[in-house]
Amino acid sequence: MKKCWLNNKTVIVTGASSGIGRGITVKLIKEYNCTVLGVARSEEKMKSLVAELGEYGERLSYRLFDVSKRDNWKSYAEYLNENGIKPDILINNAGILPEFKSFERFSAEEFENTIGVNFYGAVYSIKELLPIILESSTPAIINIDSSAALMPLAGTCAYSASKAALKAFTEAVREELRGRCYVGVICPGFTKTDIFRSQNLTEKREEKIIRAVSTSLDYAVKRIIKSIRKRRELTVIGADAQFMKIFGRLMPVKGGRAVSTILKQSGFKLFDGVFK
Ligand SMILES: NC(=O)c1ccc[n+]([C@@H]2O[C@H](COP(=O)([O-])OP(=O)(O)OC[C@H]3O[C@@H](n4cnc5c(N)ncnc54)[C@H](OP(=O)(O)O)[C@@H]3O)[C@@H](O)[C@H]2O)c1
């Protein structure tokens, strides 16, 4: 086992049932001997993760609840306290990407749900769990954000707003907790997971192009774990995300406009709900 501060820690991972959260969970358990307390909604997916872990399965336990509801986090904190469970690290990873579409096509409920899961999920978890996390000798909070926080694009208003809020929130809290708790934020770009399931990806050619510009899940997970290991405060993963970081800074208006124009001119069916 690699010598590292992460070894043998107890880690809460939200969205542990699939994609990036699942990858983080497997790596923490197998390579760092961590105990993971997974949070997600799908029992079927969590059971398949336990099966995938085989002999390591006993290092994973899970609770099924919706992260966007504050009462669920209150009950979870009570459950941890009552059972004497003392997590050292909280990784807020659960998130949703709504269908690409214009703001005019969003219902208020869809908007609220996106902000609820992607932003309030992290706010409520930290609100309720911070006192418990701070009891650890190595307290840490890591929020999985997105390149959408670096450059908002047409068609992603709810997602970009939720992720920009998450980044600003994390960075403010990071400064408040400096010296008491490691707080990191990670902004991946397109990554090969099932997060596109709610998109109108009916065209094989479009799917191929999206996959071609996406980072592999394995690489993204490796970079996330390395970032945590090195206690980095901000990590941007993937060439697309680096591009958005640089152009979002250099050209805060024209950068986003240029990319949105390219998306419009691509004629992709995927973006019909944005531009048609
Ligand atoms: N993939 C990308 O291209 C990409 C790029 C940038 C950032 N990210 C961010 O990375 C994180 C993980 O995304 P992913 O790509 O791994 O997506 P994913 O494969 O769809 O996984 C999302 C996870 O979040 C959980 N989840 C969703 N809504 C939830 C809710 N209301 N309560 C509890 N759990 C919930 C899901 O579990 P259940 O279905 O079991 O509830 C699932 O485990 C997200 O925050 C996403 O925004 C992804």
C-alpha cells in the first residue's frame, strides 16, 4: 500500500453508485485501505458495486437517500452519531446534468432540482456533517464541481449556475476553514460516464464526437485521487476543462460566446432544444 495520509481513512462518497463516485470508491478501498460510506439512491447499483468489490466489499457500507433534502442529511448525521461512526473525509460528488435546452424550456421544478442536487446537496451535507468531520485528525471536504463553473455555455444555464455556485461556496468555506480542515474543489471536463443519459443523444456520430473529446473515467479518477492525496485546493481535469479555464479568464464574455456559436453551428441534434 502506498504511504499516504489517505490510508485507512473513513470516507463519505456521495453518488458512489456510478461513474466518478464509483471509481473513487473502488480506488480508495482497494489502494488506500479506506472504509467508504456510500450515499446514492439506487440500491441495485450499490449492490452491484458491493459485488464488484468482491473480497473488499465489507469495506463499503451505504445509505440510500436524496442528497438535495436537508432533512436527509440531518437524519444521516444522527445515524453516524448514534452508531459512533466517525468519518474523516467527505466527498460531495452526486450530481445531475439536465438535458441541454434553453432557459425558456426549463420548468422551475427542473431548475430547482438541479440546484438542489448539485449545490444544496453539498451545502446541506457540510452544514450537518462539519462538526463530525472536524473531530478527525485529518479532516477533509472535497467537492466535485465541473468545467461548467469556469465557462457557462448556452443550453446549460441550470447546470452551470449550480456548479458556479458550488465553486464560489467551496472557495469561501475553504478560506474560513483554512488551518482547520482541508477543502478542495475539482473541476472535470467531459468524462466518460452515464451522466449524458438525459440528453437527446440519438445520433451515433454525435455520440462518437462527445466520447472522443471526453476524458476516460479511469484517468479522471486517478487525477481526483492524486489531487486529494496532495491536498490541492483547485484541480481542473481534461483538455476541454483547461481550455475553458484559460478562455473563461482571458475572454470572460467572448470566450463563452465563441464556444456557444460553435455548438450552434455544429448543427448537432443534441443542441436542438437550445438553438431551435
Ligand atoms: N461525466 C462528466 O462529463 C462530468 C463532467 C464534469 C463534472 N461532473 C460531475 O461529476 C459528478 C459525478 O458525475 P458522473 O459523471 O459520475 O455521473 P453519473 O454516472 O450519472 O453519477 C451520478 C451519481 O450521483 C448520484 N445521484 C444523482 N442524483 C442524486 C440524488 N438526488 N441523491 C443522491 N445521489 C444522487 C447517482 O446515484 P443514484 O442514481 O443511485 O441516485 C450517481 O451515483 C457530478 O457532480 C457531475 O456534475 C461530471
